[in-house]
Amino acid sequence: MRQEFILLRCMVATLFVSTLPALAQQPQKINDVEKNVEKGQETSTQPSVPFQVAANDLKVVRLEPLVIKGQNLTISKNQPFSVHVFDKDFIAERQVANLEQLFRETAGMEVRYLGYGSVASSINLRGFAGGGHGGDIGFVIDGIPLNEASSHADGYADMSVVIPLEINAMRIFKGPVSALYGNFNRAGVVALETRRSGKYAELDVRGGSFGTVDLQAAAGGKFYGVDFNAAVQNFTTNGFRPQSDANRQTGSLSAGYNFTDKTRFTIAGRAHTGEANTASVITQDQYDNRHNRSAFFAKNPNVQNDGTDKDLYTIRGDLSHAITPQITAALFGYATTQTFRRSFTRLTNATTWQQRQEDYDRDVLGFGLNVNGKHNFLFKPLTWVLGAERYEEKTLYKYADALNNGQFTPTTLTAGVNGGSGTLNRNLKTNYISLFAQTEWVLNPYFRPSFGIRRDFIDGECDRRGLETRTGASAQCGKMENFDITTPKFGFRSTLWPGLLEARLSVADGFALPSDAAKFTPGIGVKPTTFRQLELGFTLTPGSMLIIDVAHYQIESKNEVALPNPALLDYVNVGKTKRIGTEAEIRFMPAQWFEATAAISNFNSRITETLPNQAYLLGADVVGMPKFMATFTGTVRPIPGMAITAIGRIFGRYPINLPTATATQAYYDGYETVDIIASYEPRSQPWNMRGRYFVQVFNLTDARYASSAGITSGSRTYNPAAPLTVLGGISFKF
């Protein structure tokens, strides 16, 4: 570990020394360079124009508004794996309060809303069901991770801290395919890129059912040579259930300045606060009575004063320098501080409800260096990135169960007699050092290979800081084992028929650390769980009217972590899973007034190896994953300036628990929904302003279903989805 840290320090020192001459020069005014972003929701399908170094380019280097790690690779059309892109225009057209509302328009992805304000949802992707509320999906904003190492769940990530109007592009990498990101990427990575340049002013206002009001504003411009970009959001709702009101406020600001044509400094900050009350889950009796609206959405009388409270503040600085016309280095430093409190009432046995409370005070410090390059290697374009990062994350964690409206009871302090699990009060620390490299080489149209490799060094510790009455496997607290994980990636893209047929093939490794309960148990020697994805994809473009993208993949895991005997704390690496799926995205545009898309997925996610005494798990379906998902959209434009879009969603039957020696798996039947979005933008508008009026109708058929379902202490529980919801508003661009 020490050698890698010394290497990182040397790389930082090299960048600093190479930058000193540039910093000594007088500031110069240069033109902005806007980065082109794929339009709409295209999948990465077409080869880019081969990179060539022109003679004029050798004289002056003009930096991008912000150089982040692997920037040229993340937007490349030569990527040998599936990437789904949403740009700022598409995001604005869908008029969302949270970016996760767009995930359902990606094949193989869905959000299972938990119904708790200021609490992250569970997100499905590629046969995994623990994104967002767990660690199956990585989330990054301008290259910085949003995932939290020890905040409610390993890899927890809350998308509500991001303002949709501030985003320039959102890219969804499917599977552990990118070497730029490490832990929490086994199902994929959601990479967010904010606006960092340009002159604009935008305002979105909408409101409607259940007292919902969403206000977003964003602006950018240049003042005295400094690029400023700012965004704010205020969202509030009374909720569609009793005790389900929520509000959040978020602001972001960045400022970037070019010291010279070669050197740029950017500083950015973010502030977020959110509060919500929670009505918790409903029981099987309530769900069976869903024809009665008031009964279905009612709060169970056993639910206490549950709620959440979150505050988050971040600051980041970036220094980028063009070492040569072909090589750019970028250094960043990052810090965040966050508090998060959550209380939640749930069943702890067939008849008893108990309230638990969790508190997290989280601080993160990180810095890193990456070098991006473009060259002609053997007369063929080569794009590459080398990088190193260091993160330190500390969390003060407090847990208490068997509370009475937030207050301790004798049951809390005695570890509970009705399913309670006492208290925890501890400091958790996780350290990451990561080295990565990735490259793409446009050797010829038929063979455009890509190679990446990443090495992660992870350690940490747990220290008790107060009274803890919880006992057992989940209460262990000690030094984490040192983990050293290498994950290679390889693939290539091929133009089989220019302008008609593209093919891609890739193999990529990813990993998952053992859970907190396992990795903080002293003396254990379990390894991380590893994942290998093999993907084959084709993109067919028979004309300007039709695009068809199909991907078939297989993801196999090994070294799943199990606890054969909780009394002995003998964690072992036993267990395998296999996920096989096919995804198809189709876009049909026969005329300017009509467009249709389809995102269809078929999965088979099963357990293939387990402990000898748990043979009943063999062949069981992975919890939370259906075998079929589909989203169909159709847009008509009957008159100039008007658009009407219908979105239909099918989320198939899925398992909500694992089988036992005496009981088979339980399933939830899934759901089907229809949403409508209608908008109108008048041709003639005053003051060079563009105003767009819109109406959104969600759950058009007023279906009564659960956005998430599960088994809690042996009883079925459900999170009711929102009924028919109507919102209207206006969007201004000045």
C-alpha cells in the first residue's frame, strides 16, 4: 500500500512542477470550447472519425471547460460495450424532478421506489437489484463517486442531491466495463457530467397533485474571464399518503478560469438539505384491499413518527494542464461532509412492530491525478488515460432499535425481546487507493480494440465509541482486512457493414467487498466477490428511420460470502450466481411528426452454487429481479410546437425472498403503467424567450400496485406506488 501511495505523490509532484511555468504567465482570454454530446438517448453505436493531429493544432492548445478522467473515452463511439446516453435536451424534455425517473427508458433498468422521502430507491440493472440503496451500481458526478461506503448500505447513493437542470449529459455504462470506476460497478455505472461553460438561463416550474411543487433554475455565463455555472432546486410535496410530506433544497455553483491556453482551474461546490416524514410499508391485508383507495394508502396504526433528515455539502477543485497538444493532465481534490438521520417502523415478527433509528455523520477527503492522451500509434489513432486516486471516508454510525417515537426504551438497552437488536455506536473508516489505465485504438474499421485495467487497494477499521448493546455477527467491530483487487477489461468494436451493421464484443471483471458485518469481523480471511461479464452486441441502422441495438450478456460471480454458523463468525467464500440476459433498444422515426421507441429486456438470474447444507438455494432466482421488463414510448407532433408522448411500462413478476428448507420462493406479480406528457412551445414569443408549457399525467389508469415488495420477518409487506398524478408547468429559456 505504501508503494502505491508514494507513486501517487510522485505523479502529483510531476504535474505541479510542469504547471509552474504556465501559472507564471499573464492570464489570457480565450474562446470557449464546447464539447459535443450525443443527442437524445442514443446507444453508443457509430465509429468516431479517426483522430488526426493537424499542423495548426501543434501551435495552440485550447482546454475543454473541464477535463475529467477519461473524458475522451467516456464519449467515444468506439466503446466495445453498451452505453446509454441522455443529454441535457432530452432531460429538459422529460421534465423530471429526479434523474432516476429516466432510468426506466434504458433497457434492463428500473427503479423500485421505496416511498421514503430523502431515502435512495433500489435500482435494477443487468440482473442486479441493489443499485442506489445498495452497492450494485456506481454513481459518479464529474468523475467523483456519489456512493457511500458505510451509509445505511454498502454503496448507498442518493440521486436527489443532483439537480436535473444542471446536467449536461448522463451516461449509463452497463456492467463492470470501465476501468475508470472500481467498487460498486458490478451492474454498471451512472456517470453524470455537469455544465461547466456556455451562456444560458433556464427556469422550470411545475406543480399539481398532492401539493407537489418543483422549481429548478440554472444559469451560466462568463464574467471577467471566469466561467460561472449555477443551479438551484426546491422540491416539496404533501405526499399521496398520510405522513409522507417531503421537501428538499439543492444548490450547485462552479467557477472556471483559464490561466493560459494550457492551464485551467475550476472550483465547484454543492449544498443539499432534505427532510421527509415516512408512512412506512403496508401489510398483506391492506394490499388485498386495494380496491378501497383510503385503506390501500393508509398508514398502519403501528407506524410511529418515522422520517428522514439529510444535509450534504461538497467542494471540489480541478487543475488541468496541457503538457503537449496531445497530452492533458488533470489534478483534483475533493471533500464532503454529510449528516443523515433515518427512523423506520417495521415488523420484527408476525405481530410486533418496532422503530429503529440510524444516524450517519460522514466525511470524505479525496484527491487524484489522471493523464489523458491522443496519439497516432503505428499511424492509427490511439486514445488513452492513466490515473491514480486516493479517498478516505469516515462515518460516525449510531443505530438504535425498539424505540418509542425516537426515544430509548428498556428493550432498546437490553438488546430487545421482540426481535429488537439493541444499539451500535462506532466509527467506521475506509481507505481507497486506485490505479487505472484504459485505451482505445482505431486500428481499422473491422478491429478497434479497447483495453483497461484497474487495481484497487482498500483497507479500513471500526472503533467503538460508546455503549453498544447489540450482539452477534452483525455487531462485530475491528480492523478490516487489506484488499488488493485487480480487474481487467478487454473488448473490440467492428464495422461489419459501413453505415449498416456494427458489432461489439467485450469481457470485463468487477468486484464487491464483503458486507460491513463480514469485513469488520476481526481475523476473517474472506476475499471480495468477483464478477465477470461477457457481452456481444449488434447495432443495425438500415436507414435514417430505424435504429436497432441488441446486446446479449452473461455475468457470473464467484466467491460469494456466506456465514455457515452465526455463532462461530466463520465467514467463507462459498457461492456463485449466473445472470444471462438479452436487451434490445429500438428507435423508429418514419416521419417528423411521429417517433416510437422500445426498450426490452429478458433475464435469467439464478444461484448456481451455495453451502452444502443449503441445497434448496440451488437454482433459486435472484431476489428483486423479474424475467421481463419493457418500456414503450410513442411521440406525435400534430402541429408545430406541440408534442404528445405516451410511455408504457411493464415490470414482470419477481421473487421477493429466497427459499428455505421448508418453503419455496415467494413472488410479486409486477405491474404495468402508462404515463402521458404533452407540451406546447409557441412559435412567436417576446423578448427572445422560449417558453414551453407542459402537462404530465403519471399512472394514467390509476393502477393500485406496489413500487416495491418484500418479506419482513416472515410477513409480506408492500410500498404503495403513487396513484393517478397530474402535474403542469412551464419551462423558460432566456
